[in-house]
Amino acid sequence: MSLQLTILGCHSATPRVNAYPTSQYLEINNRHFLIDCGEGTQRQMRKYKVGFSKIDHIFISHLHGDHFFGLIGLISTYGILNREKDLHIYGPEGIKELTLIQLKLTKSYTKYNLVFHELTSKESELIFEDDKVTVHTIPLDHRIYTNGFLFAEKPKPRNLHIDNIKQYSEIETCDYHNIKAGKDFVLSTGEIVPNSELTIDPPKTKSFAFCSDTLFKPDIVPIIKNVTVLYHEATFLKDREDLCERTKHATAEQAAIIARDANVEKLIIGHYSSRYPDLSAFKKEAETVFENVELAEAGQTYDASLTLESTY
């Protein structure tokens, strides 16, 4: 399974009974990331069986409490659990100072290394890369400096078409690496066997874009073009679009416009304002623009096929 997203919290502002602020757990190509860490994230991680030890990278979109007030508690718990691995934290400039002053005044020093990656650029930039995954920022428009994040698998090697390869006795096992890398094979006669005959296309790469919180911002469309799954905030319905400019949030309809124009496969909306008791209205509004819409709900897990795998 190359992509699995678990919603830990998806409501705006303050925690309420059965309504937790933003946090998500993403598994992509065997990498494990925590995105935002609102109050109560630890509890939700335990409830939905998210492995604490798997997470080495935490991405914080901005420094409003409903997106990071759970971070210091999680860092402290890692200390109690005798964590030894480095923990990398990506977030706006100031997140290091905010975190370290809390640890200092509570004398809760960690035995593991906290590695901070403070962000200041207003342009999309690469902030994480290994042999399997890349992460780029998605500059957003909120009341304070805010980024979304684009997580993408790197292209996989081509798969060997063994039945076709067996037709050529000159091709040996030691040649497989070059063939999987896309190279043609040259026979001793000089004849070229095209790579397309010897390999099969690998599975399509998966990607996930996280966009919360933000005013309607169409210029992010080129950054997130053709992503597999887009999570986009939808704090309001269009009946209160007047509040969007003042609060720097978006409507369900606006989230759907972004999804449509970016040609994404699936849109998940969340960060609902507590003024709306019936969340089904968000889905109905978004579906007037974009068909494949899901409402975020704590405990939802989407697998690589984009189907809802489980709801706790």
C-alpha cells in the first residue's frame, strides 16, 4: 500500500466533545508523517492505533493553536517513552523558540535530538527528500504565515516483463538493473531490443496535498496539479462567504473549485466552523462543482485506492 491517510482531527478553533482540531497521519511509500498537531493529537493517535515510534517528521502548517498546541505534549511523551531517534519538525520561523522555551521552563529536556526546519519562503520549496518521497511547501494565504504541504512518491523502477526477457538468452540477471532503469538492451548482433518490450509500466505514483488554513487561492493550482488526494479546508459554506476575507478561510465551494481546476482524483474537505450542525451541507455544496468529495471525519482512513478503509 503506497498511500494511506488517517484523519485524527478536522475541526476548526477549539476542541469539543467529538470534535478535534487539525491533525493527520500520512503513510506514503513506506514513509510516515504527522501533519499538524492540534490539541488532543496524542489521544487520537492512541485511539486510532497510530504508531508513535514510526513518526520521525512532523509538519506544522502555521502557529495557530488549533494546529500545533498538541506538539509540546507529544514531544514530552516521546521523552517518557525513551525515544532515541532524531525528531524533525518543519514549521514557520518561531516554532523552535516556542518549543524550546516550554521545554526549558518545565525542565522537560529530551534525550533525543529535536531538529527544527524553520520556513520563511513565500514560494513553494523542497523541504524534504529521500530515495522514496519528496515534500514541497504550498504557500497559503492566512492571517499569519502559513504553508500547506505536497507529499509525492518518487517514480518507481519499471517492472520486468520476464516472459519477454526469457526470449533473449543473452540477457542475464546482471542486466536487470539497467533494464529496470529504462535502458534498451543491445544484442551481440547489434540489434536493439527496446525497453518497452522488456518491461511493464510501474504503478502510478501517488501524491497528497494538504491545504489548511487559507483564503481561496487559485494560484496554488499549478503546484498541486493532478494530485491523487487533496485535503482542503472548508471552514464556511458560501452563505457566509463574507467571513472568508476577514478570517482568511475558504468555503466548500471554493475548495471544490481548486480541486476541479487542479484535476485532482479525490477531494477531502474539513476544518468546519462550529456554527454548522449539519456537515452534510458541506459535501452537497462542494459536489455542485466537483464530484469526488469526502467529508473529513476523525478516524477515517483512506487506502491507496482512495476508498474509505475504516471508520472507528
